[in-house]
Amino acid sequence: MNRINLYIFSQIVNSCTLVFFIFISVAWLLQLSRLFTTLTTLQINIVEILILSFLIIPNLINITLPFILTFGFVLAFIKLSRDRELIAIFSLGLSLNEIRKPIIFVLIFFTIFSTILGFIFSPNTYSIYKEKEFDLKNSINFEKINLSNFLKFNKNITLDFENKGGKFNNILINIDEINDTIIFAKNGNIIQKKDNLEFILNNGFKIEIKENEIDNLSFDTYVANFPIDEIQEYNKFDPNTLNVIDLINDDTQRSNIIINLRIVDTLILISICISFYFFIIVKNNYSFQNLMIYIISCIICLTFDNLLESIVFDESHLILLSFANILTINIITLLYLIIRKT
């Protein structure tokens, strides 16, 4: 590439980098907020939550990559157009080839990056993230919990209590079995053992709701034991956690669908580049209206892509529609050009 090619390439890269940090920062902060909301009630260490949030970043990049490319192109060429740099290039007698070359290099980079990210890096880190999140949510230590917020202990038991310096107050236990039972105590101790929970409750009552009557028992001291469900094992089922080796080894229809969907994601990036080149650059029309039509068509394509990804596992024949959706950007921009001419 000559200096002009390198300059245009650098402008595109700079714009994509700016959009990248904006999109990823917002998405990461939203995920971090969700993790804090979910895990702080279990008194999970802040450092562990931060490490967990960093593990999700590759997956966030994979999701936002089409938006980064779309808005990166738009910002880069708005700047080049307003600074009259494109006019300067053409006034030197240079052709569109000087602009086409850096776009091809950007396209090749994004295609390779998307493939490596989608099939290797993102699934590996996201799998670690899901496993760590699962372990943190299922390793409950009652002594560290400040506010239980109606903690679902197992299928039948819901707990709520206040923990003030290791002293449990206002303990509420709801047991949903044949008869619905409610136990409340002003204070008590919770002893967590390997296979059961032991409650030593003081100053409270027990209400058992039967079909035709309600039993009410007041107590000064009450001891209750509840079995702990067997510790669940992490199941690597989420499609986003499966890397290329997992998909190849698991020769099923589901794995084939996931492979095709990731290929579609990469092809959409190619469609975004081609559409911008022919609809904006070749037409040399950087008007607000043209750029908005391009952005809207990209968003529509990506919206349909996400919608199809959510239902294609139940309706496998829709995978063909996912491939057809790649052309959505080009079809919308082409229809817009035809309408304008008429």
C-alpha cells in the first residue's frame, strides 16, 4: 500500500477503535452492574466479580463487531468527506482503487479476526466465565450473606433472614411440599453441614396450611433440619461456550447449526463492507440521509440475525433464512437507490 492507502486505512482503524471502546465500555459496564446485583447479596469478593466480568469481554467483542465495523466506516468517511480529503485524492487523478485497497485490507482483517474470535477465543473465555459464575452462585456461605432476599435454597425451601455480624435475625422459612409450611423466628443460628442445614430458632411460630385446617405452633426454641440437594455439575450446553474442537467432535445437527450461524456472522461483516463501498463510496454520496439508510439497513440485518439465532435451534430449516438475511443490507440500499431514481 502507498501512503494514501495507509492514511485511509489508519483513519478507518482509528474510527473503529474509537467505536470499539465506546461499545465495549458500555456493554461491559452493563454486565458488571448485573454481576454486582446478582452476586453481592452472596458476598462474593469484588475482585472475583471483576475477574468474572473481564472473561465476558471477548464475547461482547464478538457480538458488537458488526456495529463496530458499521459505525467505524461511517465516522471515518464522514471525516474524510468534511475535510475535503476525498476530493483532494480524486483531484490528483487517483481512482477509487486508492480507497478500495484499504477497505479490502480492513475486510480481510475483520474476517480473520471474527473467525478466530468466534470459533476459538470467545467460546473458551465464555466457557470459563459461565463455569465460574455457576460455581459462585452454587457455593453459598450463609455466614457471608448480609441480605438473603428470599434465597431459593432448593426446589421446596425458600429462606429469608438478616445477618448482622454473624447473628441471624428475622428468619423466615417457606416449605412448599404437600402442605405449605411457614416458619418464622426472631433470631437463631444456621449451621451449614455437608449434606444438610440445621436451624436452631428462637422466639417464633410455625404455621402449617393443610387442606381443611391451619395448624399454628408458637415456640421458644425450635430445631429443624433440611437436606441439601446434591451439588449440581456445570453443563457446557450454551452455544456460545462451544469452540471449534467441541463442534467438530460433537457431530450433531445442533453443532452444524452453530457452525453455520458463526459463518453467517462473518459473512455479514463482508456484506457490511461491500454495501458501504458500493452504496456510499462509489456513489460519492456522504449525505446524512444516505448514511442513515445504510446504518438502518445494517441494524435491521443484525436484528433479524439475532432473532433467527434464537429460534433456529427449534426450527432448523430457518438456517437458510439466516444465510439469505446476509443480503438484507444490499437489498434495502438497492431499493432505496431505485426509489430515488424514480
